Amino acid sequence: MDISNLIIGGIAVLLVVYAIVLYNGLVSLKHNVSKNLANIDVLLKQRHDELPKLIETCKQYMKHEQETLEKVIHARSSVANAQKSGDVKALGKAETVMRAGLGNLFALAENYPELKADQSFTHLQDRISGLESEISDRREFYNESVNNNNIRLEQFPDVLVARFGNFKAFDLLEFSEQELADVDVKSLFS
């Protein structure tokens, strides 16, 4: 064996090891995205379970606000359907509607002092508000992991391994511009 064969063999081994390291890094990123989406799902399910209790509590006081209550119920169903289908874009749209509906519901509750004083309502409102905050935090983690994954899929030499391993980009969990706009609380009471 001459030295050139050893050098070529050594380079080949290093390239294989490097490709394995790249592949394993991409696998890790892919599973990190899935884990972060699963964390969001857990919180959405918890909120999903709390909403009927909130709606029932509100129904006792808000007899004239059926439309708002029905919008929240419909939005809850849309979020659940988007979760089941695994469609991140549909989930983002459904979440926008859900958050707007909850915002309207909590704003309308201001007109009902008895409701605001009800311990069940305040507990549920605090619980759902806490879940909303956690969902927002988890969405940030999810979008960061999606961003890291998608960047690596486009970088050289990762792109070669990604194509070979059939890795795919993920969609960000985005909310519509309506979610980002200021709420016109005054219009809720008109």
C-alpha cells in the first residue's frame, strides 16, 4: 500500500463521517420541530378542555351575548380540526379567530359585574389567559426550531445530505395581521 491510497482512504472516511454528522444534525432538527409542535398541542388541548367550562359560566350571565359565545365555540372547533389534520397554516388561522373571540368575550364580561365577581369565571379566565401566554411562548420556540431547520436545509453542504435524506422544510405557525392589530375595545360596546 502506498501513501496516496492511505490518504485517499482517510479522506473518504472523513467525508463519510462528516456526512453522518450532517445527517444526524438534520434528524435532530426535524425531531425538535415535531417536539415543539407537540408542546403547543398539549397547551391547545388544555385550553380546549377549559373553554366549555368558561362558556357555560358565561351563559348563566350573558344571555344577550349568544353570538359572541357561539363564535368562541365555533373557533374552538376550528382549532381542534386544524390540530387533527396537522395543518399548521390552518391552525394559525383558527388560532387568530380563537384569540379574537376570547378577547371579545373577556371584553364583554366587563359589562357583567356579577360575572366578573364569579370565582369560577375569574379562575377560568386566569387559567385561559395563562394558557394563552404559554401557547405564545411555545409558538416562539416552535418557529425558532422551524427556522433553524429550514436554514440548515438550504445551507451547503447540508442541502446535499437533506436532498439525499428527503428532509423537508416546515411551515411557521403564523397568525394573521388581525391578531397583530390593536383591539378596538370601544367598538365591542357599541
